[in-house]
Amino acid sequence: MALPAHISPMGRLAHYGYLIFCGSVLLFLIAPILVIVPLSFNSAPYFTFSREMLQLDLSAFSLRWYRDIVQNGMQNPNASFGWSYLVDSWNNAQWIHSLKNSFVIAIATTILSMLLGTLAALGLTSPGMPARGLVTSLLISPMIVPIIITSAGMYFAFSTMGLTGTFAGLIIAHTVLGTPFVVITVTATLEGFDRNLIRAGLSLGASPVRVFRSVIMPLILPGVASGGIFAFATSFDEVVAVIFLADYDQRTVPRQMWAGIREQISPTILAMATILVLLSIGLLTIVELLRRRTERMRGTTL
Amino acid sequence: MMSGMIADTRPHAGELDGVKRRRVLQQYRRSQRRDCLRALALVAPLCIFLLVMFGWPLVTMLTRAVSNDDFGAVLHRTSVALAEWDGTGTPSERVYADFAADLRQAHDEQTMGQVTSALNFEWTGARSLLMRTVRPLSTEPENGWKEKLIETAPDWGNPDLWVLIKRLTQPYTSRHFLAALDLEQAVDGSIQGVGPEKAIYVTLFLRTLWVSAAVAGLCLLLGYPLATLLARLPLKTSNLLMMLVLLPFWTSLLVRTTSWIVLLQDNGVINSMLVWLGLVSEGNRLSLIFNVTGTLIAMTHVLLPFMILPLYSVMKSIPPSYVRAALSLGASPITAFWRVYLPQTIPGVLAGTLMVFVLAVGYYITPALVGGQSGQLISNIIAYHMQQSLNWGLAGALGSLLLVGVLLVYWLFNRLTGGQGLRMG
């Protein structure tokens, strides 16, 4: 992006202005996420940088809010660290309880969404599919309908089916919300897919099952996996359906954060938020790697 | 693509006689039908799942919005008796007697709640009125129920109340939809606006519209220049910078909302910095959060990636040679941008703007946490009626109106982007 030599001073000014503007937008995007990381190590229960923190005084930093995640709700939080401490934390700590719930629900949602979404995407991209556009819009409509409407409707409908206050109900609700992502990513992978490969496999004598296993599956796997990660992230981040459909027993991490922010915001939430940011960096990295793999396999190597 | 393929392999009519030709065509049609059935079978599991677990809940909500629930069922004798009443003056003794019997039965079977809550939304003080009425029902009156009920509470002599009860005993009602539009049905059946102290929903719908439009506009303003930069930079750099766009996209919504609370609150990072820099005095800290400003800032941040991603993918496909050609032909940079570059990015602008708008219209979490009183949107009042006031009919009606609006924008989105707009990753 070197500037041509003949450019006028005005043009130069405009160019630097443009770069500064873009830089500020990037800062606007990323700063709010980064700012909570150091604050989560604040030894005082405040949400701003203390003078000591700015002077990098080590005593101003502590892990007390991370300890609170593990301890809050324990029967005997002052016990010395050991096996019984861990068991107590695993069974009784509130945040650990919600983390367990979040993972159980998100993993079940991911598996269900990947299954239903991949099948549907295979159908949508196969040559005989009638009314493809209409069906696609219907299948991804859960992404568009405001979550409050979906959750309110589910609250009415699920209570007649006995699904409110159960893990099954939440997994179903999250699968409804997560499957469209799998449909979209797998459809996108399949659209760049050369169908002659299937014909080649069949004409060389492979059974349709074998063709699926050794030709189609390896090619669409990155799409399925990134769709699955989207579904996982959707479930892991979802709170409105949880508010409407879950009891305390099914409380997830976002639900616990929601309660914390509404009632009394404590720095423990920042510690949890930092952990979630790390998790999202991990998920983002996996999705990026998968995307590049797909592009390489399609021959559009970047 | 496929139909062209098959058409090529179809035999030419001239080479075959009639019988053979028909047979080949038949086989062709059969294989087509098989393809179609296989495709449908693959889509079917998800379709059925969504129909039951997503479509059915939406239908339930719509029926909530138009039904009078069990009001007529609990007061079934009254509703039969009231059918003959023409709506002028007080109803006959029979209506009062049936009403007393229905109430007594409802009290015994503990179904009074459905009557009380429905009536209470429409008639101020209905709860205490019914409680006062139920208590002396156990003893038979000397001069008939009509006199006794009016004696207990003069409201029962008011024909307006009976018009209301008659309306509530119908199985279907338009009152929730009317209420959602700040309208009500007067006693004579005409539709009129509610008093200014009760008219809140139209204001809320309008606020939701302008906040969503403002958020979409802000996202476009911030996102467009950044997307052009990302599309022009060498891929290595742009991939790196793209991570900065994608990380917020992947970060939990609650985390991002929490960050904004931390940043914007009175004792938060931004205010402390402004005070420290001497730009704002200690006593005049800016109130950036728990009002509509907070909603706007946080929602713009949350939805900005949804603007940048479609813009970027469209801009990436624009060959840079067009702008270069315009410049070498003597166009000023502004003309080249305005007449050559911008028109080519319109599909991305439309996709991004509509996507952000549609998502903003239904936002609930962010306004609830950072919006305070003035930053609440329509979703928040739906949640309020679902969870606190328990006026589910009204919540259903508000939700249905919101749903219709969102689906209209979605339809427009699909028309304008040819169904190709929703992409990610």
C-alpha cells in the first residue's frame, strides 16, 4: 500500500486519515475484549485500573477472582488443597456446576446439529432437490427469527410436552438454533464440490456407500467440523432460551453471568469472561485452520 | 448445472423409433423422481425436527395472541346465558345466577386465577372486585342474584363490565393485537386509541426501528472503510487483521456486554481516563451507559462483524483494475470511488445492512443489560410480559408483530441478495 510519489499533500493527508480511521475501528472492535483481561487480575473489587496496577505493582494483581470461580458455593472452601477439595469444588461450586452444564448441553447440541445439518445439506445440494431456495430459507430461519420470539414460543409449546426444566428441552432448543450454521457451512463446502468425483468413483466400481465414505466424507469434513464448532459456540453462548426453559439444575455459564450482571456485578464475572475469551480464541483458530484446509483442497490455495 | 448434463446424454429423437424413445424417456423420468425422493429423504429429518420444535412453538405463540384461553370454558354457563343478551342495560337475572354458579365452581376447583388475571388486564380493580364477590356466594340470596351481586359491588350493575365479560367469553379475540398497537375496543365496539398514559408500544416499536437503523448505519459507517482496507491489503496482512474482526464475532455476547459495562459505567475505564486527562470534571462524569447511548454503542460493537464480513467478501471479488482504469482515464480519486468502486459494492452493503438491521430488531440481552430505561427495545417488553406481568396474550401479539416485520426484511434480503447472502466462516 505504498503511496505513489506524485500524490498531493492533501491526498497524503487523506490517506493517513483513512488508515488512522481504520485503526481506530479495529481498536474499537478489540479493545473491549482485551481490557477485561488485566482487570480480572485486579486484587481490589473494582472495575477500573487502580494506580498500583498502572505502576505494575505486583501486589495489585491477584488470582482471587479465579479462585472464587472454583470455590464459590463449596461446602468447605477453606480446606487445604487436595483430593477432597477438588471433589467438593466439582460437586458444589456454582461456576463449576454451570460449566459442566454448558459443556454437556453444547456437546450434545453439536452432535445433533452436525447429524441433522449435514444430512439436510447433502439433500439441499443434490441434483434432484425441488424448491431449493425456499427450503433453504426455511431451514435457516431459526437464525433470523428473534431469539426472544423463539424462546417464548418454546416456553409455551415445551411446557405441554414436559420439556421445560429438562436437559433434553435445552438441547433441543439449542439444536434448533445451531443447526442452520451446519447447513450453511456444509452447503458452502458442497457447492464448490466437483460432482464428477462421485461419478468417477462409481464408474470405477465403488459402491455408493464406499463413495460416500472415501470421496464425499473427506471433502466435506472441514465444513461439517466448522459448522459443528459454530453450533457449539451458539449453544455455549446462548442465554435467552436458557432463561425461559431452564431451572437451576440446568443453569449454564451465560445464565450464571446474566444473573451476576443483573444482581451484583463482581470481578468473578471478569475472570470467567477471560476464560471464555480464551475459549473463543481456540475455537476461532480451529475454524480458520479448517477454512484454509478447504480452500487448499479446492485448489484455490492462498 | 446438472440438468444440462442430463440433457446432453439424452438420445436424439431422430435416432430412435417411438417405442424405444418412450422407454428411454420413462427411465429418465424415473431416475429423476428417484433423485428427487432421495434429496427429500435427506432433508426430511431436519424439516420434521424444525416443524415440531420450532414451527409448532411459533404457532403456539400466534394462537396465544388471538385466544381468550380458558375464560369462556371456566364461565361456560355465563357465556351461554350472555349470548342472548343484546348488550343494552344490565343482563337478566339468569345471567347473574349462572355467573354466581360459575364463580362458585371456579372457586371450588381453583380455576379462578384464569378469570381474575384476564379480567384484571382489562378492568381496573377486577382482582379485588372478584375476591369481594366470591366470599358471600355460598348463601342463596332472598331477592335473586342480580340484586345481591350489585349490592356486594356496584360494578356488577355496570353494563360496560358485562360487555367486557361477554367479549372475553368468545374463543378468539383481537384485543391483544389491538393492545400491542396502543388501541382498544370501546364498549360500543368501535376501535379507539388508548389514553396517552397507557400508549407505550407504538413508541417502543418506533424506538426499536430507529435504534436498529442507527446501529445499521453506524456499522456501515465504521465497517465500510475498514472492509475496503482489508480487501486491498496483501492477504497475509489482511488475514491477520481479519482475526481482530473475527475474535469479537466469536466472543460470547455476555462477555462483550460485560466489557462495555466495565468500560462505560460512571466509575468505569473511559470516565476515569477522561477525568484523569482533565477533559471531564469529577462531578460531571458522562452517563454513557444504562441509557440509549449504551445500547447504541454496545450493539454497534456486537453487530459490526456482521457488516464487515459480507462487505469484505464482495469487495474481495472486485478487480482493482477497474478503479485503476478510471484513475488513468483522468477521474479524480473521489469520482473513481463514487462512480466505479461504490456501485460494485452495493450487494455487500445491502446484505450487511439488512443483516445487521434484522439482528438488531430482535436484540434482547444487550439492551436489557446496558439499556437502562430509555434503551429498552421491543424484545425487552415481550420478556417483561412473559416473565413478570404474565400477560402472555399480549406478549404473543407483540411477538407476532415483531416476527412479521422481521420476516418481511428477511424476504427483502433474500430477494436482493438472491438467497446467497448468508455466508460465514
